[in-house]
Amino acid sequence: MSMDTRALARKNLEKRLAPWRERPPAAPARGWLRAIRDALGMTTRQMAARMGTAPSRVPAIEKAEVHGGLTLKTLREAAEALDCTLVYAIVPKAPLDRVLRARAEARADRELARLDHTMRLENQALTSSDLAEERERMIAELLAGPPARLWDEV
């Protein structure tokens, strides 16, 4: 995939993710499954029948949802039993371009720290303005290259 295609794909994905980051839905205290089942007036026995499982399993599923121990497969099956659609998303904490820039900055800072240390040992230290200029050059170079190299640990 070319850099322009990647940037366009990232921009489109960011448009889809932004509303989730700005206003993430807060789960009800007893979980979505229990809240919706209660709102529909469905008993655990009725939900179990719709899921094809034992009635004792429904409270266990609802508890596992609250504690994060439920598989996506089971969550999807429970949602279908409630005539619902499971919506699943992984939402970056910051816009994707900002995540990439922060990663490029961190990598440039690590590389510059090594370079600056070596140059100081050789009594050839760079001025702070030279370091700042080199930092921006390195960040631009890292962002212009393949994003995969930002994630290599150095």
C-alpha cells in the first residue's frame, strides 16, 4: 500500500473513530446484556431458551460481561438472543496522526540522545537550536517513511 493510500485510509478510519473517542458510551453498572434484557422484560429462562443454553448460564454470562471475561462469540450470541447487534470497536486514545507523530518524536528523541551523547564525548556537542532542527528533520523523515518502522524498538 502506498503512503498516499495509507494516509487516506488512516484519515477515513479516523473519521469513523472520532465520535467514539469524543463520546464513548458508558456501560450500565450491571452490563448491557442485563440492562437490555430487563428493559425488554425477558426472563433468564426466556433468554436461555433463545440462546439454546441452560437458564443458570444467563446470569453467569451477564456477570462475565461486567467483569470482562466474556468472549466475543458468546457476547454476539447473547446480543442476537436479545434481537440486538453487537457493536465492537477499538478506539485509539488520540487521533491516529497524533499517535504516529508521538511515536516518531519518541524515536527521534532516543536517536538524538545517543547522537548527542557521542558528540559530547568527542567534544562536538550540538547547540540546542541545532538539536531542535535535527529533531524536526528526523521526525519528518520518519513520518514520510513506512509507518511500520516507527514500531521497531531501538
